[in-house]
Amino acid sequence: MNRIEKLIAELCPDGVEWRKLGEVCEIIMGTSPEGKTISSNSTNGIEFHQGKLFFGNKFLKHSNLFTTSPIKIAKPGSILMSVRAPVGDTNITDRAVAIGRGLCSILGQSSTQTQFIYYYLKAFVNIIKRKSTGSTFEAINKNDVISLPIPIPPLPIQEEIVKILDTFTALEAELELKLQAELEARKKQYEYYRNKLLTPVEHNGRWYLNGKEVEWKKLGEVCGLITTGKLNANAMEENGIYPFFTCDEKPYRINTYAFDLEAILISGNGSKVGHLNYYKGKFNAYQRTYVLGLFSELIRPMFLFHFLKGHLKNYIFINSRKGSVPYITLPMLQNFPIPIPPLSEQERIVAILDKFDALVNDLTSGLPAEIEARRKQYEYYRNKLLQFPPFQKC
């Protein structure tokens, strides 16, 4: 029997009491100040927060907005929780702040430690999300918040759980920082070797890649298909059958497909312009996402993928109109120059870079998988500590 179980057996042998959140906490719902009272001048105003935008990993980040309007104030040490999409995001503020309609503040009263409530809400955010309206705009109201069922063990048990989770959280954060630093180092190493392996050099009018002579081809000469998708970005469908590639890094899902081939997908505009994905099979694409396929026998698709990854973004910025937001045009892609070494050299380069790519990007192996495993381990033990017998109806 661990210490928590001993405390429960000693202090609440008949089970843990469940209460409504509004019965054990002070809850303040945010309101919107008058527009003319909001500014970036902090001289006479209080820091104003509207929603998730200003959340950090541990404490609330400083807002760049201030208000002089009478408004709801969250006290230092309060939980701030988003009540609009994404519902249930939580953090703790280390100072008094004004809160807008996208937030509410939660502060434990005499029988409740705020940090205990914070850990519980963070662990079981789905309880909060189930309160959300069924409309397209995810939101909860004050009644939803105050009626949330919460287990309230005696204070010594709450304090012991918080102590354990504070220690575990700090250790997990420290380990994750080390893993992230290692991941960044591996990314730089990958980029170094990619650039070294994929940068041609000229000698006496001939071009070489790693000592192997190359011939230059335009991308349009080695790809029989260079096109874009036909759909709007909002065509995505939750739990769809096929990947739906947009200009975001990761694909969404959709229930229809327009392509069935081995392809390289390129984000054509937006903040991720030039980002690449590789996919083989059935998929669909956004109208500003380029699809490269039907590759020539002269080139291995993954060699092309790695070469584009190393050189395409710089090419886009050089060839975009000066002063405009960078974006890709079809002629830019068709004319992109590609060095073509012998197939054996392409395969050798791919074998090396695929290993590095898996180490720094693959969510099923390497460092990203290790980071995700540590997060899941933390969540598992946190949730275990916070699970109590089925609650009675509040």
C-alpha cells in the first residue's frame, strides 16, 4: 500500500467526497472591456488576457495589452481556464490579471488546494470538453463550470498528491528539456550532412556530387506530374479515411481522394511555404498544395525529397517578388534545377539521410518518440494519482 492509499484508508475510509466545482472554489467568469480602454500602454492599466494566446508552459506569459476599464480580475495563484475553443486549457497565474470572455478564474477555498484542482482539471480535461455546446463554436458557460464534478479528499491527501506531482512535473520538464536539446543538436547534424551530401561542386566546367558526375535537369523534366489539389482548406473531415494535405505541416483527414500515387507534397503559400511531405497511396490536397508525382526513371523519389528539403526554401525566397509574401508558382517549380547523380549514389545518400530523418522527425522512433513516451508516462502516473472511486451524482 503506497502513502496515498494509506492516507485514504486513514482519513476517508468510506471513500472520497465528490462536490461541484462551484461549491469548493471561487469562480470568476471573464468579461470584455470597452474597446477604447484597451491599449499597449501599461502606465495606468492592468494586464489583460483574453484566451489561449498568452499561455506558457508553466506560468502565464505577459500580455502586450492593458485595460483601464472596470473588468473581472483573477487573483494571483488562480487557475485560468479557457471557456472557448480550445475549451479546458489551464494555467496558473503568478499575478493579478484582467480576464476577458475567453477565460474564467478558479481559486480553491478552505477545503481545497488550488494546485490540486489544477492538476485534476489538466488530467481530466475531457470532463470539461463534454460540457461544451454541440455547435460549431466550442464553448462552455458559468453553469457548466460550477457544475463540474470534482473529488475532494481531505487536505493532507491533496497536499501529498500536489507534492508528488510538483516533483514529478519538474523532473519530467527537466528531462524533456534535455531531450529537446538533444533533438535540436541532431537536427543540426542532419542538416549538416544533408547539405554536405547534396551540394554539387563545379570543376573544369563539370558538376559533381560526392565525387560522382551529375547532369542537371529541371524539376519538370523528372516529374511527369506537377499540379495542385482542388479543395478548400475547410474541406477536412474529422476521422476521415484519407490524408488531406494542406499548407500546414501535418495532414488532416478527409473521406474522398483525388490522387493515388507516390508523391511529394509541397506547401505553396502561408507561413509553412516550402514545407514538404512524402506519401504513397490515396490522398487529397488543398488548392495551394503542390503535388509532384510520376517520377522519371532517372531519379529516386526520396533522393528528390531530400534535395528539395535542403534547397527549395532558399530558391523560393530568391525567386519570389521582392516585398511580397513568398509563395510558389508553377513555373518556379517546373524550372527548379536538380542534379542527377547515378542511381546507386542516389540510393546511398537516401539510406544515410533516411536514418537521420527518422531520428529527428519520426514520431514512431528516435527522439520524438522518446519525448512522446515520457509525456505519456507522466500523464499515466498523474492520472493514476488523481483517480478516485466513481463519483456520486452532484
